Amino acid sequence: MEIFKLTNPHFYITIAIAVLNGALLCFVAGKLFQILQLSGYKLKGYNAWLKDTKIKFVGRLFMLSFLSLISVLVTNSLLSGFDGYTLYLGFIFYIYFCIVFIINMTKMPQKTPLKQTRRMNRLIGTTFMLCAMLSFGLIAICTEFIPFIRYGIIVITPMCLTFIVPLAHLITVPFENLIRKKYIKSAKAKLSKMPNLIKIGITGSFGKTTTKHILNVILSKKYSVCMTPHSFNTPMGLTKVVLKYLKMNNQVLIAEMGARNVGDIKYLCDLINTKHAIITSVGSQHLATFGTEENIAKTKNELVQAITDGYVVFNAQNEGAVKLYDACTAEKYLAGVENDNAFCNIKNVKIGADGSQFDLCIDGKCVPCSTKLLGKHNLQDIAMASAMAFKAGVELDKIAQAIGELKPMSHRLEVIKNNRFIIIDNSYNSSVESSASALEVLGLFDGGNKIIITPGIVEMGDKEFETNVNFGKAIAKTCNKVIIVNQVNKDAIKQGLQEQGFDENNVYTAEDLKTATAMLSDITEVGDVVLFENDLPDNYT
């Protein structure tokens, strides 16, 4: 081909355009990178996002390519009589449309923005190389066979991104596995130098993050504690915690363990050699990835089976957790609320809009406690953390003191007051149990209208519609007004509201949380209480 001759200036221009397009496409693919990262670099989650209603992103890529192609064809037609270099002018429109696309995507609200990790940088670098090579190849082919289009052919490359990004991922997987093994080996070596470290694993369909934070506060009364921050609950997340956050003088490591597939928890247990465990719950969260409730229970039980000479604390209020307790052969304890059969029992509960007062009873000994945390499910988390701390040697009065010092976690039944109305922010995530507790808390507040803003409960697999119909029924019993966010569960929630005779004039819909929040100025009055229940993860937007 003529274009490959080194004396041909178009050869160097083609290289420059290919490199520029490769870089441009990496920015255009930002949403795809984010979704792959949110899916734990699992193509199953990435593909599920593409197949869902979020196929609209592919439509945006198609529109980007279509508008660019029309601009290139028109430009080439108008300037066909001029020197061949004028064919580059159509490329300017393509760059403009790409920049507009990128700006619009960055303006979209994100709950969990793309994290620029080393792995992500490697993935982006590989994607860049693939996009640049594809661009060069397409230009070379068109120069030879369709010279009218020539450089303009690269405007179709955005439509290829949904395939290029997973291909780049598959190319990097073997290299990433080698890197992961290296870091895991280093983390295990560091842990082997700390034989007296008390390692506590916490897992469950819900409640594990809150329980982790509560346990950290209580154990800190006696020990130097390292807790996995944020949601560092994956193999590489725990590895990073061990290598970066764990100090040699720490006495306790609290490890939150997340899972979306069978075997995930076992892998994490093998990594840190868990000594003790808390099972917060076994529910239907992430049913879409696990497939069956049996798989969920089996995965949570992987943590139980990893405990040989330690003890396990179970949620006495959760049916799935109790079943695991019954089958557990290790030293085991139940923790519950108003449950006389539990080793740790919270009783004589008085709940108000400012918190709760109760008696904490462990192994027959009781102490009065108070907490600013709202909701019965938080009391259950307190019970589990208290049972573990007590077994770890923290005195009962120290546990009570720590409970009094607990502060609401951000976006987890966090009360925010302004001059017009009260906000109950429970937007971090949602489950059947936490949503019921949130509605109960909402009902505790006196005053004006009770308003809920929610997209419903997601990741429930085949049970999602039924779950949200029931959620709509529960909303109708507590709330006066409802703002349903997004389309994903709108019909189900509306059906539940209608079955309870809820006034349709008080049901509003919004495309996203930002729009829903803006609506409050029109529908609220002084003294109203607004519950933000759940915020969709970015792979639902």
C-alpha cells in the first residue's frame, strides 16, 4: 500500500490521527471502564449492564458515530475538488462531537466515580493501543479501497468500544493475575510475622459495613485496631489494607468480606487466615449474580467453615443466619434484639427520633446503654459487635461506653436538618430489611408530610418486581408523598402503592436523584420529613 511508504507524508499523518483517536476514545470509554471496575473486573456484570435498559449508552455511541460520519461525508463532498489534505477537515467535527460527548458524560451524577488505580491505568493503556491500531488499520484500508472517506472512517470506532474494552480486559487478565499473586504473597508474608494478631472476618448480605464500624469503636477501648476502610472487601482490597494500613503494632484486624459469586469468601479467608467471624445476615442481595439463595447461603457459610479454633457470632434475628448457626460446628454465639435465647440480647428498647435506650445483656450480665444510631437494624448490628467484643475481652461497661459514642455513618440513616424540612439520608444502599427499618424510623418523626425518594431495591434477581411491589405497599402505610427515581422499579412500586389505595396525585417520578432533589422545593412544606432511601449504583444509570 502507498500509505505505508516512509516517504509518504500521509503515513505520518495517519499515525498521528490514530494516536489522537486512541487517546480520544479512552475518554469516550470512561463509562465502560467505570462499569467494568464496579463489576469487580468481571465481564458477567459488564455484560449484564449492556443487556439491561442501560443499552442507551450504546445508542449514545451510535449517535456520536452517526453525526460524525454525516459531517465527514458532507465535508468530503463539498471539498472533493481541493487538495487531498482537505479530507482532514471532517475530522474536526468528529473531535468536537467527542468532546461534547465526554463533557456530557462527566456531568452525569456518579455515586462511585472511576478510580484511577494501577490496574485501571493498565487497562486504559491496552485499550489505547487497540484503538490506535484499529484506527490505523481502518485508515489504511480506506485509503486503498475507499479513498473518498479515507481518514473519516475512524468516526465509526466509538461503536466498537463496547467490544474493545472487554477485549483489552481479557488481554490484561494473565498479567493482572501475576501481579495479584505477587501482592497476595507479600500480604501473607506480612501476616505471618504477626502470629498474635486477632483477625475477625465479617460478611453478610447486608449490615456488614455498619457492624464493622461499630466493632471497631468498641474494640478500640482495649486494642489497637486496623479496620478495612470504605468497602475494601475484595482480594486486592484486603491485600492493600494489609500492606498499606496494617501496622506491626496493631492487635486486631477487622476484615469486611464481600462476595458476588460462590468461592469469593473462601478466597478471602485463605488470604488472611481468619480467626473469628460475624455473620450479619443471609438474604437476597446480589441474587442476580449468585443465581440462587442457596448459593448465597453457601458463600456466607464459607466464612463459618474457615473458623477452626475461634468463634462465630450470628444474627439471631435473621432466618438465614440462624440456619448457618444451627449447622455450625465451631464455637458459636447468637446476638439479637428482644431475643432471650441469644448469648447477647438487647432488651427493654425505647426508640425515638433522637436515638435509642436499651439494656445490653451478655452472658447473663446487663448494662444500660443509649445510642444516637437510628433504626432497629442498627441495634442488631450493635448486638453482634458487642458479642464479638465481649468474647475478645472487652469489659461490659467499656462496651456500653463505646455504644454511647457511636455516630451515624454517612448516608446510613443520617439525620440532616435545615430550615425547611428534616432529611433522613439512607441512600448508601438498600435491602428489604434496611428499607423496612428506614420507614419505621421515618414514622417516628412528628410534624408535617412524610416523603420518600427512592429507586426501589435492586439486585434481587427474579424476586425484584415482587420485592418492590411489597416495598410500595410498605411506603403507602408511612408516607404521604413519593418520588420514584429512575425507571427500573417504577412500575412495581406504583403497583404496590395502588394496591394500598395511595393517592396517585402524590406520586412523582424523576429520571435521577438530582432531579428528584430539585423537586422537593415544590412539594415540601415547613416541618416535612424526607427519607432518601437508596441511591442506585452507577451500573443502573
